[in-house]
Amino acid sequence: MSHFPIKHPSLSLHISLCFLLLVTTSAKHQHTHKTSFACDPKNEKTRNLPFCKTNIPISERVNDLIGRLTLHEKVQLLGNKAAAVPRLGIKRYEWWSEALHGVSNVGPGTMFGGEFPGATSFPQVITTTASFNASLWEEIGRVVSDEARAMYNRGMGGLTYWSPNVNILRDPRWGRGQETPGEDPVVAAKYAASYVIGLQGTDGDRLKVAACCKHYTAYDLDNWAGVDRFHFNAMVSKQDIVDTFDIPFRACVMEGKVASVMCSYNQVNGIPTCADPRLLKGTIRGAWRLNGYIVSDCDSVGVFYDNQHYTSTPEEAAADAIKAGLDLDCGPFLSVHTENAIQRGILKEADINGALINTITVQMRLGMFDGEPSAQPYGHLGPSDVCTHAHQELALEAARQGLVLLKNHGPSLPLSPRRHRTVAVIGPNSDVTLTMIGNYAGVACGYVTPLQGIGRYAKTIHQQGCANVACADDVLFGGAIDAAKQADATILIMGLDQSVEAEFRDRAGLLLPGKQQELISRVAMASRGPTIVVLMSGGSVDISFANNDQRIGGIVWAGYPGQAGGAAIADVLFGAHNPGGKLPMTWYPQEYLTNLPMTTMGMRSDLSKGYPGRTYRFYKGPVVYHFGHGLSYTDFTHTIVEAPTTIAVPVDGRHHSNTTVSSRAIRVTHARCSKLSISVHVDVKNTGSKDGSHTLLVYSRPPAVHWAPHKQLVAFEKVHVPARSQKRLQIRIHVCKYLSVVDKAGIRRIPMGDHSLHIGDTKHTISLQAETLGIIKS
């Protein structure tokens, strides 16, 4: 979700004031009812109406309800603050709630207080993704939806959550990169489907809560060099849309069966996403068969009228959005202007009916028209199911799994509570709480700061070193240096926070802010014990200086590790947990940005123009740390014990033509794909003395095709292997889905010839060969 754009000059204060406004005003809008949203069994006027009958199909119930509504009542249901219909016993409903990494109070649909002082706050998405553990992602979703349902049952929340954010982290400067599953489309797609399944449940057509994948599409710029998201026109090739930006959303809809998709603020190739029928009706609902509703980002319809001047009148904007496939407006625009659009003849009431079918169907799948919440399948959930010990332990475990060991010179880590009895804890992020949970968070159950976590293992000497992450001066350096001289080990907890990277705040560069680098170097020079740097950040940071400095023994990236972040950091630093996280994004040097405007959307490099390309799939230059980098306190080896060397790709004879096979790349739509997969058996051996979890990353290098990526991730698997033992994994790779590439026209093709699979240092070649079925036609 996003803020309403600030248009009036008198409101041009920092955009974070919108959060304050939402939190303070949401008390007025909170759901104080503990009875049914509609179809109250005690209401004799409505309880026997067909739309209240649970024994008839939902489609019939929805049509019955819509048939009873007046035009004005229908229009008042098109915004996130859907009006009540008292004569039909329907209460007002706030659609906007957030659950990016825990139930949040950013949207006005959810309130904390009373029986619900807080909710479990998991690590920010970029950190959780670093675990590369799909079962963990789904389990977090399940816990979050337990807590969301519990709050709904007591009238403190809604059931429609506009999460997750599955945009690709295209540029390391993006302030909202922290909310995303990183730069790789396969990882982002798996995260999207897993988290959505966790949130929505697996009870057939019934929904536990309704999730929403956002922001569709090519949305990854907020405010950079004078260009903001309300005015940005993303010029994107068909190739990059299909090959990169669409992949997580497609998986969200087709694999996760998500109940909603949100269109974004920006234009794509000159058309606002929320007014583009090819994107909404054509792709989301048509090609992907969304079973749910499409919602705008907050005030997006108003943005393309007021800011982008895409239409001449507000009525035309409302008509364009609804006819394009928009069902619900976050904001009041449609509720204000849709009736006039119908009166002007540019929109039909049938179009409104179509939108309401999609939104009300989701409400009915949630059980909102089934009577008392307490009588429904999730009606038993209440305050005792929020912030449980198990939920908080899961938050701690997620943080542990998401931490990434970037450097371990010596090795310097893990520290020993016996040998490192006194530890200097230094840095602006050393004793923080809110910083650890990042953005789109709620009120956490409680916090364990890094200082508190380390204090469980050793005596601490605490010095901030910098007043805040801006680190504008060296006034506090002296105390930090003295602490490092006295201690057996020094831990610097540095990095970023929401003052540096946030919604509507993209970074200008990749270096640590202010004098942080100077503080780290001076403390490392003075420290009499090992010096360890822990970084909190959502985006990547150029810390080449620390990586190259032998006085700095270890570097750990913590992302924004959630409410238990301090405990997880300490557990990793002192060896109670063996780190196994991997970076879900490339860490670039500052020089990478030299010829790279954020506004240039192309993924592939163009060396003739000095354009370096984006993400590990298309960029070949120097990096600080590569995608998938992450060390352990033990060593793992891989052996491919069984894999095919040749795979026949069956092609329908009707499509065997010069355009299909002679080009050495078969259209996916011309191949028989359904059962075409490769099975690779891999032995993962832990050769060290510590138990550990390992992330198996399987890459493919396709045959040389000028529009193919250098390499691409085709599978990943998390496995726990005890010390000095091994486990065998079976990896299945769907040929059409993962060994295909996308040509310049946006057509997905399977290159024939040798595909090289890479697992660590192990390689295996598989030759794909076309096999024609049926009659060959020229």
C-alpha cells in the first residue's frame, strides 16, 4: 500500500505525516462491532434473504445482493471506505489493512489497543527472503493470518490485507526495496505464492484472509532526482515485462490464487496502470484468470487525472479505470465521480455491477455474509492467539535464518562467551527498536535490541559513536574508540533506517551515510580484540572498505530483522545459531551508478552506451557481494549423483516450421510442456564440525542467445545437514518454465542445445533436443 499523494501546498510537509494521520484517524474508523458484518441471524428483515443463505452458491448470493442495491448504494461501495447499507443489514467496511510482515496499523482497517496491544512483527521481507526457505515464508503467512482473524473476530481489524509487495528490486537505490523479495524473479515468485497461501489458507474457495499482490507493474521508483512515482512513465520493453516484472505477479495469481492485485501509480509505456485494459482485464483477469478483485494504489485514479492529466475530466478518469478492469478504489475518487460518469453516458451500470461482483464475492468467500464470526471456521481465534510464545519464537527463528554472514576473516566468528567476556557495542543502530522492524509494521509484541541480545552473552560497554545513522559529526567518536580499547571484542552495529531509505525516499548513492565509514575504520584500528560490523539496511551498501580491511574480522547483514532482531544477531555472533542466509540481491560498488539513471528501465546491458545492465542476470561488472552470497561456520560440498544428459522436447508437428525450430529456440506454446521436467539428485555434504542449514542454489546458463540472461536461477532448496554427514536432495526443474528465455518480442522460447546447470562449483550439461510429434507442416 502507499500514501495518498499530497497535492495542496499547505500540506506539503514530509510524507510520513500521512502515517500519523492514518494512525490517529483510524480510531474513528475502527471496527467496534463484534457481531456479524452482514446477515445477522437476529435481524428478521434480512436473515432469510437469498444473499444470506450459506447453502446456495456464492455467485447466486452475490447476484441477489447486487440486484437489491440502488445505483447510489453501489457507487458508495467502490471505495476503500465502503458505506453501510442499513436497510439490508450491511455495515460499513474498511478494505485497507496491511500485513507486509505482521499485522500492521498503517492502513486504517486495523487498530491496536485494549485486548490487542500489539502483534508479532516479523523481519522485513528482504531479510526473510534471505532465508531462501519457502516453508518458512508460508508459515509466517499462516501466523499473520491467525492474528489478523483474531483481531477481526473482536472488531479490531478487517479481513482484506493489501500485502505482499512483490515488485522486483531493480535498482539498489529504491527506498521500498526493503519490502520486496529481492531482485530475482524466480525467488520473488516463490515468495509471493508461499506467503499468499499462508495468509489465505488452503480451505478450498474459502479465504482465511484475502491477500493482495502489489504494485502492478514496473513500479520501483518513488522519488529520485526530481522524478516521483505520481508522474513517472516507465518505458518498458515487452521482453522485460514478460521476463522480469510479470513473473512474481503471475505466480501470485496462478499459483498462490491470490484474492487481489493492486495496480500502481506510475504509467507503463504512456498509460496509467490503473487505466490500462491490457494489463488489468487482459493480463490479470484474462490470461492469469484472477479469482478476486483489482484495487488501485491509494488515490491512483486521482493521480492519473490530477497529476498525470491523462483524462480531461474526473468522470472520464473514473470510467477509464472501471472499464479497464479496476474494481475498487483506495480513496474517494470513484465514489465521488462514478455516478456522474454514468449520467454522462460514458459508463454503464453494468460496469459497476461487474466490479461489485468481484469485491463482494471475496467478502463472501471470507464469510462476511455468513452471520456471527464466532460461528465460522476461524471464529475461535482471539486475543490469546496473538503474540503467543510460538509466534514470537517464529519471529526469532525467521530473523536467525535471514541473517547473512558476508565476511569471516580468520575466522573471527563466532565469538566465544568464555574468551570475549567484555564486548564493546557501538553504533547508531546498536540499541534500536523501531529501526529493526522497517516500514509497514505494526506495534510489536516486544523488542530485543542488539545491545540487549549481546548482553545475554557478555558484559557490554555501550557507546553510540554517532547520534543517529546520519552520523553528521565525530563528536561521539572518542567514547567509541575508548570502549574498543577496553573490550575483548568490538561489535559495530551500523547501516541505514527509514530516514535514509523509505517510501517516497530513494537513495542518491550506496555508501554509508555521513561519517559512519570513518567511525568503523577508526574503531577497528583501536580495537584490541576482533572487530565485527553488523549492518541494518534494506538495500545494498557499498562497504568495500570494510571487506578489504583485515582489521575487520567479520561482517553480518541483518536487513531489518524484526522484533527479535537483537536476539538473532547475538545468537549468530556467538555461535548459538550457524548462519545460513544468502543475499537476495546484488551488492554493487558506488561506481555502478555512474551511468545508471533510476528512470532507465532496461534490464539488459548496452555496452555501446555504457549501460551496465541490472541484477546478476544481466550485469557482468564488479560487485561488492554477488547475489546468493552468504557464508557459514561450516563447509558444504555438492555432488550431482544423477541427472539426465539429454532431454527430448516434444513439439506439436503443426508448429514445426522455420520460425519454430530452425532458429534453435522453440516457442513454449508450441511444446508439450505439461510433464516436461528434469530431475536432478544432489548430495549435500557438511564437511565441517558444526550442524548447519545450507541453501542449494541451482543456476542455468542457456545456450548463447543474444537476448538470454548470462545465467538464471532455476531452483533453490533449503536443507539442514548435521556436521560430517550428508543429505540427498531431488530437485525438479520444469523445462518450459525455467529453462526458457524471452525474446525481444516478449515471446517465451526454449533454446535447443546445451544448458549448463551450476550448483556451487559443480556443473552439469543437459542437451535439449526438439522431438517432432504428428505431421510436420511447413
